[in-house]
Amino acid sequence: GESVGLHLPTLSVQEGDNSIINCAYSNSASDYFIWYKQESGKGPQFIIDIRSNMDKRQGQRVTVLLNKTVKHLSLQIAATQPGDSAVYFCAGGGGATNKLIFGTGTLLAVQP
Amino acid sequence: GAVVSQHPSWVICKSGTSVKIECRSLDFQATTMFWYRQFPKQSLMLMATSNEGSKATYEQGVEKDKFLINHASLTLSTLTVTSAHPEDSSFYICSARGLQGLYEQYFGPGTRLTVT
């Protein structure tokens, strides 16, 4: 069935360290994946996306890796800052309906 | 660009009343809008997909007679929670996909509904 889940519900890192947030998915038909950041009481904010025909994509301080063999997705944040503290969701989409299916989310807590 | 707004940002209503939430795409035209519900410390759950000028498609388990969705124009979709009950209290988030968009969804800031 369709599901996108996360390995770790909470991740605590020191300011300046790199963060890695993981996500597993089950739907092989997903055409794309998106990482969102959600701060408390706000809507999701787009971070970065990746097509299913890619295995890596880099943005500013963020990198998304996609391993289709094991159906695994990760978000790497370099030099994590206090402003990065939020809940991070991965979402997969595509297929006939082109809907987004969200994972359960990981709370990233950055310690100063 | 690609800004989506929601109104109101929060609302408190009494049990049994109806509440309407608006979702607007401010600087683009949205052929498709999505409505999500999010309970505390949980993920976003898709409730329905609405296309301008046609009936919304509801996800399994979502009561279409309780959550009325209208997408009357390319910039406005509304969600009406009818006969609200305390268990309907949640964070409702809309998103919009533009005319040129392949899969991008732009999210609104959410509406906090509390039913007393």
C-alpha cells in the first residue's frame, strides 16, 4: 500500500553539526519526493524535492539522497542552526492521482 | 511568488455549528487545491482534492456531507465543517497546485479549529 514513514521521531543535534533525517517509503510508483519543514502552528514549507529518476539533489545547505533499491530517502542539513528546529516531513507523490502522501515526521531539535 | 493564504487563522465555535475556512492562491491560479487535517504531533492527512468547477474527491473515511468543499474559482476553495463536534478540532491546511505545476503544492498557513 501507499505509505511513507520515518525512522526517528526525534533528532537532537548540536548547533553547527550536520543533521540526517531518514524516511522509508513503500510505494514504488512514486514519481517524486519532497521534504517539508513545519514550524509550530504553521503550514509546511518546501525545502527540496527529488525525482524518482535521480539519486541525489543538492540545495543550499541541504542534500536529499534517494535509494530506490531499499526505498529510502534522507535529508541532510549541513551546519545545523537553531532556526532549523522544526518538524520535517517527507512526502511521496505521483501516479494517476498525483497526491502527496506524508510521512509521520521527525522533530529536529538544535541545541545551542 | 506562489503564496497561499487561509482565513481565518484560528476559530473557536460551539458544538453543532458550522464553520467555513477559505483558501486562496494570491499570485497564481490554482486548478487543484488540497485539504489536509493535522492532529497534534501527527502528520498531515489528505482529506480531499478539489478541482475548479468540479466536485471534490474525498479520501476514504472522510465524510463528504460533513466536510463540504467548494472550488468555485481558480483562486478560491472553501472547506465548511458542518455540525462541528469537539473531535473535529484540528489544524486544517490547504495547498494549491498551479496551472503549470506538475506536482508542486504550495501550502497555506493553516487554520486552527477548536470546537467547544
